[in-house]
Amino acid sequence: MLEDTCCETSREFLSSVLEGPSVNASNRLFLWSLTSALAGFLFGFDTVVISGAEKTIQSLWNLSDFEHGLAISSALWGTVLGSMVGQLPTDRFGRRQTLLWIGILYFVSAVWSGLATDLWTFSIARFIGGVGVGISTVTSPLYIAELSPPARRGRLAGLFQFNIVLGILIALVSNALIAQTGSIYAWRWMLGVEAFPAIVYTILSFGLPESPRWLIAFRNDLPAARKVLRALSPHASEAEIETELDALVAAREAASKENTLPKSPFWSRRLAVPIGIAFLVAFFNQMSGVNAILYFAPRIFELTGLAEQAALLQSVGIGVTNLIFTFVGLWLIDRLGRKTLLYLGSVGYIASLGLCSWAFWSHTYWLVPGCIFAFIAAHAMGQGAVIWVLISEIFPDQHRANGQALGSFTHWIFASLLTLIFPIAVNNFAPEAIFGFFCLMMCLQLFWVFAMVKETKGVPLT
């Protein structure tokens, strides 16, 4: 009872801050979107922070290549589960409540990971954080897309990706700073510091409103939806609010008549195109090798002859490059469109990965860091900026959570497999062969973008 009272008090206080007269509707929408997108910050931090600890963990517990891959990929297997089940709490309990519990999962994982004593307790702790990551990739972009007007949806939903990148950068900087201490417990601090942003995010989540689309589609709660719409458009007339509310109700009724409610089959011919896009955009995202490069960046740089400390600093450069070009992608996404950014990213992938493969083959190692930075720039401006926005736009209201879960599951199952296999591949294949494979897959992506992807810029949600 006391806990419920405290939670309600916190929610009311934060709501009053975000809904006060000094905050206009545009800023309020941005603050709500940013708060939701902070789940992406924890996503980026949680998944990449392991890059600074992975070699220490391998030597500390004397792990085989397979056990090492299992330890590093354990969080990713959690994301597979989280992405599979993420639509259930998102639809049943609401977007806001699900976002709140994501923060709790991150906090538990961070503390437990920092205190882990062996491979299995470590893997379980990382798995829990991965569940939070998987659910966040379903709920956060979906929530932002449902609050946003079409003209701003790309930039606002893209805040999720921006926060992922920011989380990656802060994790890499944090790892480099903690490594400088020389403490034998440095790897524990690298993993445990995530508890602090997890607490901040969880507290801020109390101030979020529920999505009006969810309130109409799943609860038929017109008064609550009207209140949120009024907060989003305080200067709109009552007639304008009612018109928007009627449109949401009409969309729900139309969905019902077309037999597209959640109880009807998701896997249908009617949804074949968005299902194909959601699967392939996530599949190709991972077949670029981006997660393997991010997670094992220090090890890749060491292959070029860099010392361990220099490799960590080069990894920070990856984070900075990622952040800068994510800004570029967010600036362009509502101007050039999603498909154009996928074209630009694909060409950048092919050029950087192809040159990186040649650099390893010809022993021109000084080219490798530049190629990796160019690869990250192409990813941040292209696939990275587009993936979560595109998936959140292509499904109707009643199936959006399922569609987001499909894309998220596809993304994470291939990320998990790639991270599990990568340590083994590095020991059994030449680097030029690995980067050449990634380059080939990006050639296939370029053809897919040309043949199948439809532009969604400025198109209203259905």
C-alpha cells in the first residue's frame, strides 16, 4: 500500500513537471519521447559495456572459446526472449507500465552482473538485462510512434536510436576511464555502473502518460485518451480534440470489421509485405556485422597491432563517430526518407567493409581503423537511424506490437548467433574472409532495398 502511494505520488509530481503551463505541447511531446527513448540509452550501454570486460572474464574464469561466446552473448539471448514476449505486456498492461518495468530489469541485471562470481551467475544476470533490452525494442519505438504526428515521427522515434548510440558511447568512455584505474575489480565496475542510469530512467517513467491509441484500441477508454490528446494539443479546440478522438475510434472499428484484432491471425496474406520488411530490415542489420564489431572492437583493433589501451581508446572513437552520424541520420530521416537513407547506408557498408577486407588481406593495417569508422558512420546514418522507425510505421494499430516484436526478435536472434560464433570465427578464419562475408551480405541488402522497401515518410499510421 505504501509502495503504491509512493509510486502514485512520484507519478503525479513528474506529470505536473511535464504538464505544467511552462511546458508547451511540442516540448512536452519531446520530453515524453525522450524519456521513453532513455530505454534505448540503457539498451546501448548494456549491450556494449561488455566489450571492456570480455577479455578479463575469459582469463579470470579460464573460459573456452564456446564458453566465452556464451558469456558475451548471454544478454543477447535474453533479448531474443524479451523481443518474443515483449508484445504481451505492451498490449495487455500498456506501453507506459511496460516501459517502467524495463528500468527495473536493467537495474537488477547491472547490480547482479557486477557481483557475479562465475560463468553461470554472470550469464543469468546478463540474460535478465537482455530481456529488458528485447522488450524495450518492442515498446519504446512503438510508444513514441503512437504519440507523434506524421511530420515529426521519424525524428522523435529516431530518439530511441540516438539514445542507443549515446549509451554505446558512454559505455565505451566509461570502460576506458575505469580501465585506467588498473583495479582488479575494474570489470565489475564497468558492468555495475549501469545501475545509476537505470534508477534515473525508472523514476522518470512514472511521469509518462499512456498512449491514446492503446487506450482506444485495447481499453476503449475515451476519457483517458481525451486527456492525453488534450495534453499533447492544449491549444486545440474541443471540436479538434473530438475529431482526433473520433478518428482513433473509427480506426478501431474499421480494424474490427476487417478482422484484424489481436485475436485474429497475425500471419496472414494481408500483412505479408510488412512482415517481410520487418524481418529483412532486422536480418540485414545484423548481417552487416555491426554487433560483432561493436562488442569486439578492442580485439579487432588489436589484430592490427594496436596495444590494449590504444585499442580501448580507438573504441571510444567508434562511439563518437556513431553519435555524430546518428545526428546526421535523424536530421535527414524526415527530409530524405527512410528508403534513401537505406540506400546511402548500403553503399557505405559495401565500400567500408570491402576496403577493410582488402586492408587485412594486403596487411595494410593502418587503413583498418578508418574503415571501421566509415562503417560505423554508414550504419548510424542508414540502418541504425531507420530500423526501429520503419518497423514501428508499417503495421496497423492492432498488430503494431506484434510487428515490432517480430522485427526485434529477428534482430536479436541473429545478433545472438553472430556474437556466439564470432570468437570462434576469429580463431578459425582470416579477418579478410570475415569482413568479405559481411560485405557480400550488404550487396544483397542493396538489392533488397531497391526491390522491396516502400517509403513511409509522412504517411499516417493506420
